[in-house]
Amino acid sequence: MVFKLCQSAGKKRRRLDGSHRLAEIVRGVKFKDGEKLTERALA
């Protein structure tokens, strides 16, 4: 029964929101509340 529950959960797992921004995160771009911070906002 646990195996079937795990299979069901795996099928319905949602992809991460914002995965298209992963490259920016790796480069060190700062985000706040899902919005990219500009140079002006950082100062």
C-alpha cells in the first residue's frame, strides 16, 4: 500500500515554479519575493 501511495505521489508531483530562472540564480542574481532586484534596489 505504501508503494502505491509513493507511485501516486510521484505522478502528481508539481514542477518547481521559476525553474527557468535557475541560470540567473547560479550567476548570483538576487531575488526578493520572486522579483529580480535591480542595481538601484540593491543600493
